[in-house]
Amino acid sequence: MKGRLQLLLTQWIEAQQETNKKLDTIAALLVSNQILQECVDHAGQPREADETAELVADSFSAGRCLLSELDQRNRDFEYQKSEFFIDDSDGDNKDAGNGLAQF
């Protein structure tokens, strides 16, 4: 049993490592694409490397802030939903057993 569990764990770790390599490649391609887009300003003039790096870093920071804001709003929504909406999926027929007739 222990050998089988060890084999499954090893396979899972290898699959995760392969997925991480693919995600790293995707992230590198996305950053490279953004750097290429930011190398030229709107007027068609080339930008300096420092300016391009600053734009990419600012864009990344803005994306992280937006993700954080989205996560916070999702948590707030789930809290409000759990506090203010009644979940009657487990008791659809609560009134049926209390002797009240529904018309």
C-alpha cells in the first residue's frame, strides 16, 4: 500500500512540475509580448529600456492590484450572499408538516 501511494505521489509531483514549466513558458511569452508592445510609444518613437521596464513593472503592479480588488469583492459578495439570502434548498417543504394549508 505504501509503495502504491508513493508511486501516485511521485506521479502527481511530476505532473505538477511539468505544469509549472508550461506556466513559466506562458508567463515568459506574455511578458515578452508586452515588452515588445511597450518598446514603441504611441507616436512611433522608440522608448529607452528603463522606460519600457518601468511601464511593464507598473502594468504588473496594476494587474496585481486589480486581482486583489476582485478577490476582495468576491469575498464581500459571498459574505453578503451568506448573510442576507436564505438558502431553502434543504427545506422546501418546511410548512408542509406544520399543519398549515397553502393555497
